[in-house]
Amino acid sequence: MSGAGVITVDGPAASGKGTIAAGLGRLYGLPVLDSGLLYRAVGVLLQQAGGDLGDEAAAVAVARTLRPEALDNDLFRTRGAGEAASRVAVHPQVRQVLLTLQRDFAAQPGGAVLDGRDMGTVICPTAGAKLYVTARPEVRAERRWRQLTGQGEAVSLEEILADIRVRDARDSGRATAPMAPAPDAVLLDTSEMTIDQAADAARRIVEAARARQAP
């Protein structure tokens, strides 16, 4: 699979990678896949069906029904959905089913922007531009807290920070595809950046990657 036109944006929760990926998609006219929504959808739909997040076979059955165009659902963006996603993502067979879906998305003519945890390491290691977006846990917790309270969820900043630390440990310690930057990814720490500053920094990283590949 050629990844010349693919941009991968990896990083931990609430680092700003989703906003950056969406902005790059608009800038370059590329389709964007938020891979985290795939796992969130699996978790939420499994729970809605009365299933157990620890039941790998049941999670796989749900994963096989997913389509990228059906991910725009507010139920997949809640705090509970995030926790469910982290739990179903540990199942190797779920990751395998979703790997095929994600690679098919990346293979679209002209490329795509892929946002997630292992886009540049597992899903599309040949991507033409790779970013690893991060920020301090305290900064990420405040961002997520503002997002969730803005959606009407009653949750404390301390709870969100605890959630983020647990998820970071779980995602980094996974036996399959642990969260880590690709060796050739460019690190972008957004801790002290505004949205506009982070978007501009991401654009410059992509432009530099594309310039290096130009004949």
C-alpha cells in the first residue's frame, strides 16, 4: 500500500490531534478518519446490546458491522465511550478487524488523514507525513473537562485527570500496538499552543515532509 498522500496524526487522548487532523483534512482536501471513534463505537454499541466489554468475540462481531460514514454520533464522544474504547481496544481480534477498515480508508485515491494511536506505526507505516501530537496530562485533562462539561456532563477536573492517566498507562502498556510515536514521526507538543498555533505547526510539519519527498 502506497502511503505517499497519507498523513498520520497519532497521540494520547485530548492532545489536540483530532482538531489538528480535521484541520489538515480541510486544508488539503482529504478525507479524515478518527480511528478512536471506531473503538468508541464498538464499545458503545456492544454495551447497548447488553454485551460485556471483556468479551472479545462479541466485540469482534460489532466491529465487523462498522462503517466510517456512520461514526458521527454524539454518543461516541462521551466520557463513558472513551473508557469503553480503551477497554475493547485491548482485544487483538478487534484491532485486526478494524485494521483492515482503516487501511482501506487510507488507500483512497489521493490519500487521507488518519487520527489515532497507531496510525503511523501499524496502520500506515509508509505514510508520507507523520505527526505525534502530545501535551502534558494536566493540560489534556483540562481540555477534555471543558469539552465534556460543555456537552452537559457533570464531571470534575480531578476525575478526568485520573481517567487520562489510567488510559495512558493502559494504551502504552498494550501488548498489541502500544501507543508510541513512529521512529520517523515529528513530535508536536501542544501544551503551550493555541489551536491556531498548533494547526500552523502541523501544516509546516506536513509541508516539510512533502518537500523532502519531492523529486
